[in-house]
Amino acid sequence: GIVPVFMDRTVVTDKGNFNKKVDRWQKVSAEAVKQCRRGIIPEVNEPVKSKEMMEMMKQYDMILFPYENEDNRTIKDCLREVVAKGEKPKTVAIIIGPEGGFADKEAVALDEIGANRVSLGKTILRTETAGPAALAMTMYELEL
């Protein structure tokens, strides 16, 4: 599933018509599934605030947090470490930051709930490409 999250540096605001955006994103999700012949359509959920998102993370075996200030640990390193220990997660959350990046307090809060800070590589990706890139890397490494 996909859950939009309002964070400190989120550029998009809810002016009362955000449900139209969610409906449109759901249609895009369905079309993408048809195009790539996957069987499950990811549900685009109603947006939440960052505090609510932190609470939602309790249901996941692993939380990946691609962070623009992480230089030492790639997503590949993190996932291979887990698989090498025989602890392949059944559920994974990938948290993608807003256009302006994560606020320092948000990064600290994610660390506190056990999220794994990872790098997606040497370049900083746009928000709309970071998600699919992180998802593809995760699916490849976990053989999903």
C-alpha cells in the first residue's frame, strides 16, 4: 500500500480536495499494475501526519528509511545483512521523504523507532523516483 504523509517539509497541502488526488493516484496505481502484469494493486490510502505514520510502523518487520545524509550504508548492504542472518522480513515499510528532505527531528524519530537509515546511491533522487527505485532495489535483494 501507499500512504501519503504530511511531514515538516511537505510542499503539497490539503486544501479540502486532497481526496481527488488520492483517487487519481489510485487510478495510476491500477494502470501501472496492468502494465507490468502484477496481480495486486497497491492501495493508495488517505494521508496521515508524521506522528500517525510513526505509529503505523509498529506493524512492519523492517523499516527502510532512505536518507539523503546517509553515506555509509546502502539499501543493498542493509538488506543483505538481514538475509545473511536468516531474518528475511515478511513486511517492509519504505519511508520516502518530501521534496525538501526529512527534518532533523523526523530523522531522529525514525531512528528511535528502529528504522534503518540507508542510501540509495551517490545522487539524490526526486521524491517521485526515490520510491520506485527503493522498491525495485528491495524487491531484487529480497527476491520478491
